[in-house]
Amino acid sequence: MNQTQSKETLKQAIRELAKAKNAVLLAHYYTEGDVQDIADFVGDSLALAQKAAATTADIIVMCGVHFMGETCKILCPGKTVLVPDAEATCSLAESCPADRFADFVKAHPDYTVISYVNTSAAVKAVTDVVVTSGNARQIVESFPKNEKIIFGPDRNLGSYINAITSRQMMLWDGACHVHERFSVEKILALKQQYPDAKVLVHPECKGAVVKLADVVGSTAALLKFAAESPAQTFLVVTESGILHEMRKKCPTKQFIPVPPDDAGCACNECSYMRLNTLEKVYACLRDGRPEIQVPADIAEKAIKPIQRMLEMSK
């Protein structure tokens, strides 16, 4: 049996095991292509939360990072939520320790707290409403112009929302290690090589990078733009896992990953997302672990801002 046959056999075994256990497989766009291929649904953070909330499966396997598993468990407390690797955390979530953020919120009692979904359940528990990159502008603009707002933890997304809404939200100083590594220089060099290319940028990138974009948006929004645009070439300024779905949806178009500024590799990958593998997906389904648990007191508080987001995003 060659490597390709072995991989296809493993994929089939995963699907059969998921069916036998009434499990739904959810995968984020940033996971590797093989993991996306065996998922029942692939999406961004908002879409994955919506799917989790609506599923009738007994088991949810969240192929992504830890906070996504927590969100599933909070929304579906009676279901078993598994993740392929418990160490698949998130640099952005880690940049916002719950105890420090809670102290910050307490120090500003007259502020509305808006937290990006890329946070721990404990941070969500001291939050008024959660947002994703896809609905952040809509939700921020639902508040009065003079509303005092704390936005955490991503300073780049917060700065972008401030700029396009003319707000002055108070920003937590956090960032994503993937999106922080994109640079103006690398994009300009590729623009010289591909002058007709459209530049697709995620709003977690630094402001100088965002200014070079033809379109700024969530992974789902960038994918939609690429599919609908008459352009044939795109420079993709987000985690390179999204290229798998872009190439599937637009096989005749060219998608070029913009490399990180601090390395010689051709694309910018999230090391945490890459901890999700076919072997680990099979093992977690087979063994029923690692299982996500959220303390009841935290879940009771954290579900309110998540549900508020889902209601405001309909």
C-alpha cells in the first residue's frame, strides 16, 4: 500500500467511525487540506459556531484550536466535544490572560466589553458580546457612536474597526503570531511580480499591510470575493490553509500565499492548526479524547455573549 492509498484508507476509516458514533466533524479553513477533506463542514469561526449550535450529532470533533472546542462545548453542554490535539491552542487567545483581562474590565466599569471569538471561555465570561472578523463591524456599529467600548484582544482588528467606523474603542494589546508576520515589503515584491493580482488581506494584519489590500475580510469573505471576482490571480495575506478551499472552488485561478517576513518558507502557517492531522482525528474519535470541558460557572457566563453574537449575526 502506497502513501496515497494509506491516506485514503484512513480518511474512509474516519468517516465510517464518525457515522457509527453519530459524530460531526468540523474543520477550520486554516487546518491542512486532508483534514478539511474529511470534515462534514469547513468554515470560519462564525460559521463553525453556528453549525455547532445547530447540530443533532452526539459528538462534535472540532478540528481547529482549543477556543473553538470550548465554544462548541459552551453552546452544546450535553454533547461530547473532542479535539484532535489538546495542545492546539491559539497565540491570540494566549495574548489575553483571563485574570489580567478581568482586572482590566473591572478598572473600566462603564465600558461595554466586546471580545473577539479568539479568546478563552474565561475571557468570554467577562464579555458583553463576542465578535468574529466577519461580523465585528456590524456588531460594533450596532452600539451608539458615543458608547465606551473595550475591544480585545486583537489590536490590529480593533484598530481596523476603529478606522472604518470612526470609533475610539479602547484596545487590548494582543495579536496573532501568523498575521503579525506579514510585511509590506513581501507584498510589494509579489505585486511587482504579479501586477494584476488582487490582494486579499485578513483584518488581523497590521495596519500598513491592510492598506495594501483590494479587499479586507474574514476567511469566508476573502473566499467569497475570490470566487466572484473576474480577477485570475490573488495574493493571499492570511493563514495559508485557506488556499485549499480557494483552489477547490476556483480551480482555474491562481492563488499565491504571501510568505512571512521572518522566514524563507513560501507560506505563512499556524503551527497550532497544523497539530490537527488525520491520525489524530481518527484517534480522538476512536478513544473519545481529548475531550473539552468548561467549568459550569464559566460556561454559564460565557454563553451569553456568544448567543448574543449569534442572534446579531442572523
